[in-house]
Amino acid sequence: MGSVSPPVATTAGLADSVVSTIPEIATGSPAYCQTATPRMVGNSGTAAANANVGNLTLGTALDAIYGPTNNNCPGIWIYLPSTALAAPNNVAGWYWAVMTSTTVGTVYTAQPVNGGVSVVDTPAPESGGSPGVAIAAVVNPFAPPTAPLTIATGSGNAYTGVTTAIPGAVYACPGGSVQPSGSIDFTGVASANNSAGAKTHRGVISAAAALSSPAVVASNALTTGVSAVMTAVAALWLGVSNAWRFITAGSTPTFSSIDASATIYAGETLQVAVATDWLIAQQFRAVVNQF
């Protein structure tokens, strides 16, 4: 298969989520959309009114040190409200942080690549696969930023963790990416602090890039302070009246209506019910199977 130049989907005002466009793929080939850089929502805290190392303090301790002192972990993406940082970064969104303890770190101005748009790899032959079979591999939309990095100046005021559902990695699937009897499979791993408040990592599809009014395909709810795996769930497109069928192990099928002949969006959302709680998406993967 010859190389394909993938179009990039841009959506105004979508700086708080990351959209990758899946390129044209060979008939029957899967597209692998995945990211494994930690992403955290919730956790009220304070960003000091300076641009010094160690200017970020979180209110609730994390489950590990997300920084180089922990076996060269590069850092963590943190979703901050508009009140956390000083202008010009007083805009809600994902910001890069490097932690030196489970509560203290440094927050940077870096945000997900290309202002929230990630470029997709060109399809390549599958290793060991049959000739002509291609796999579209999507670049990690939350790849750690590269140096030089600029430390963000905090507002100096305590901020409240966001409790609404926040889009994380989002992938644009052009019309026809999923054919009748095709599917999108979701898996993920998340961790959370130990408390009674709900912390939910979801795999969803939507007709909107911001994942508004999504059809929830997979949901992973945590309350205890341990990691949990999002159950592998298939979203099956029937190709009739835009009907999708979602099947989760141990439950009955559910149905939704999203037109896969037009662009659809497969992605994740992260949400905490209590502002002082935190949820970290450790890994998320959506595999688009054309048919």
C-alpha cells in the first residue's frame, strides 16, 4: 500500500483535549489509537505566584512520584482550572508537570502537541503480516513535551479541582473508517486515591470532537486506591439506521445512534465527583476495526 498523507482535524476551542485524525486504512485493517503518558483530573491545589521549580502543591497525595526521581518517569499531564495559573495561562486545560514528591512539583506552560491536535503516522505494513495488509498507528497524542520548557507562573490562589467530565485523548474517525459490522474496541488502565467519591474513566464515541452527548461504550469506576483495568468492550456498528450495539461482559447489549458514514470521534473522558479526589488515566487504547 502506498503512503497516505493523513488530514488533520482541527476544532476551534478544543485546547483542552487532543484530537488525532485516523488516516485512510486498508480494507479490513485496524487503526491503533493509544496513549500511555499519565493524565490526571481533579485534586485541588495551589500554584505559587512565581515561576520557580516546585511551584505546584497538590492537596491529595498521588500514588507515585511522577518525575525523574522515580526511575526516570518524565512527568504527568494535569488538567487545571482557569484559576490555577496567571495570565496568559489562566485558561483551563492540560498542562505538563514534573513531580518531586507525591504532592510537590513544577508546572509548565507546555500543553499537548500542536495546541491539541496530534499528527497521525502513515500506515505501514504489519510486521509479519500478509502483503498489502496495513495498520494505521496513531502517534501518542499526550507525548511528553520536549525541552526547552517554560515554568508557568501560578496565580498564587488555591484552586478547586474540576469535577466535570474532561476529554482526554480523542481520535477523529473519518466517515467510512468503520463499515457495517465493523467495531471500535476500548481498553484502559486508571488509578485513583482511596475515597468514597466516584472517579470514572470512560471510553466513548460521539458525533462531536468535544465528546459532548457521548455514547458511553466502556466505563471504569474506582473508589479504592488501586489501579483498575477498563473492561475490553466492543462498539459494533450495525450499518442500519446508524445503530451501534455495545456489549460488556456480564451485561445485556445496549444501543445508540451515531452516523459512522460521517466523522465520528472515539476517545476517553475522565471525571471525579469530589474536587479533592484525583483520577489518573495511565493508559488508553481504542482500536478501530473497519469490518
